[in-house]
Amino acid sequence: MLLRLILTFSMLMLFCVVRPVLADSQTQSYENRALEVDSLLAKKEITWGDLVRLAELTSPTLSAAQNDVGARAAWVEQAAAYPNPTLGLDINEMSTSDPDDRKEKVSLVQPLIVGGRRGARVEAARANHELAIHQALSTHRNVMFSLRTMWLEEFHYRKLDAALLDLLALANSTLDMARTRFEARAAPESQVTRALLDVYHLEVQRQEHSLERRESKAQLMALLGGADVPMERFSDSDESYPEVMADLLQMQTVADHPAQTAAHLGVDSARATLQRVKAERIPDLDIFVAYGRNRGADDNYLEAGISLPLPLFDRSQGLIAAHQAEVALARDQAQLVDNKLQNQMAVARYRYLNARDQLEVVAGKILPAAERGLEQAQEGYRVGRVQFLELMDAQSTLGTVRLRSIELHREMARAEAQLMSLAGAGICNQ
């Protein structure tokens, strides 16, 4: 009889516990992803779409957000699971003088959920899953904005380097003129020194911007999980969105931003968690049934009963109060996110319009005037009608204006990217 009880117990345990565990399979193997990354990096021209795809394949930030969504989805499934029964085998009241005088019992205990705890747990898990989805969308939006900014920075550095090379050639030309006049004893050596210092200054500027370019590349590598992207192969296409920008400049508020949606879903999640905590105050009922045999009396017996914990002292008072505060905190955070997004929209719009208006004046009026002024100063210096310092002043003015026009293009591009990211338009709507 004892052997049969042990075998029955073992079979039930194997049936209930030892089950195959199914793991979620990845849609794309690591090897295939690596091959696609290598293929994208080997392209002669890397487009914006290629860079976005590289981020989706390699970015640890995006991968972490996606895995968080998957984990929250699994918690929804787990929350719906009903409590498992407990199977027990008891041998008690054994006689020391007669080994056959004992009681043997097999028992089954099943918890019964009282109240709405299971439903509240499922709703809380679903709210957390929905929150994770929009947090992942917000993360994707932020990564795309960072990626777009680095994309635009590469073209800024190309224009800047070309401008510095032109200005350096101009400075060297002036230096040659100063040396020629000094060797002919028509000018003091101080003019050569002044022209040489201008050349050195431009060379230092090139070195500084070269360092900034390397730092930008390092930031891109970090964003892409260490992928070494050849930024010099970025496709130099002028991507502008005049119609989109015209609409964005009319927008007064940010609507449907995933960070905004996630913040308000955070309030729903906090409320759902509070309801779950309240529902968990009601303890489970334990119903048990046992079948056994009394060897000493040579008789079988059956037991049944109900067990109910009494929440006399711990009624989750502190936990409920804490989660009530969490709900209030989530509401405040949602308001802060709303305010932050509105402020970012207003600042980006101001920066775009300010840079655009300045650029119209600098590129349309000041730069042509500076170019004409330098041409006149160069010609006058050659024939001796213009002082050397006047020539250097005209040359310095042109350099300052030209570099400023490039910087204004950069400011406009950055503000444009931020406006589009905030509104979910154009390149940032993925």
C-alpha cells in the first residue's frame, strides 16, 4: 500500500511539474543580423534609410526597449495563471513497537482566489505592457532624433572643412604677398608675422573641428552598439521638407508624442497597481482533500477542510498608502512631460526662425558684401593704395561671415530635426 502511494505521488508530480518550457524564438538569427550589418557597412554610399536600419539592428537602447515590451507581455500571461494545487504525502503516528501500525495519507490542497485579485493582477500587467510599448516608441523616437542629429553633423563638418580649406588657401595667398613685399623691402616683417598668425589660427581651427568630428563618430558608434560606420560614405543628399516645416511652424502644441502618451499611461498603470494591491488584501481560501489508511485500525479514511488566513494585523495599509502616493506622483510626472514637450516645441521653433532670419541677412547681404570688400582690399594692396591691416581686416571679416553662415545652416538643421521629432513628421515618424 505504501509503495502504491509513493508511486502515485511521483507520477502526479511528474505530470504536473515536468513540462516542456517553450521559449520565444527570435524572428532573425544573430548570424543573419550580423550579415545584414556587414552588407550595410560595405555599401559605397550609406543613405539615411541605411543608417536607420543599422540602428534597428545594432542599437542596444532599442534592443533593451523591445525586450522590455516582450517581458511585460509575458507578465500578462503569467498574471492570468491560476494558483497551482499542492500534492502531499504524509506518513505519521508510527508505532515504535509495530512498524505496520501507522497512518498513510495523500492530500491535495487547492487555493481558491476570493474577490477580484486575479482580474486586478491581469489588468495591472496589461497596463504595464501598454506603458512599455509607448516607452519603447518614445525611445525609438529619441534614438532617431539623435541619429538624425549626427547625420546632419557629418554634412556640417564637410562644409566647414571645405570652407576652412578655402580660407586657409586665401590666408596663404596673403602670406605670399606679404613675403614678396617684405623681400622687396616694400613692407615690414610684422606684416609677414601677422599673415602667418592668421594661417596658424585657421590650421588650429581645422584641428579642433577634426577632433569634434572624431567625437561625433565615437558618439555614433556608442549609439549603434560599437558598429564602426564610415561616416565619410554618408550620401550627401539635401533632405529638406519645406511643406512639412510650413505646417510645423504653425503648430502650437505637441500632440500624440509617445513620451506624452507613456506618461499618461503611467498614471493608468499606477492606478491599476493600486487596485491590485487593494484586491490582494483578501487572502486565498485553501480547500484540501485527503485520502489515507490507518494501518493500526485496518481502516481507510477521508479528510476535507477549508483554511482561511485572518488579516487582523497586516491589511496592507502602508502598501496601499505608498501606491496612492505613486498615483499622485505619476500624475505630476505626466504634467511635467506635457510642459517639457511644449517648451521644447516653442524653443525649437524660435531657434529655427531665428537661424533662418539671420541666414537670410548673412548669406544674402553680408557675405556678398564681404567678398566684394576683400576683392577691393586685395587689389588695393597690390597697387599700394590699401594698408596691410585693412586687407587683413577684410580677410578676417569674410572668414567670420562665411563660418557664421555655415553655423546658421547647422542651427537650422538641428532645430528642423527637433521639430520633426516632436511632431512625429518626416524622418522621425517611424
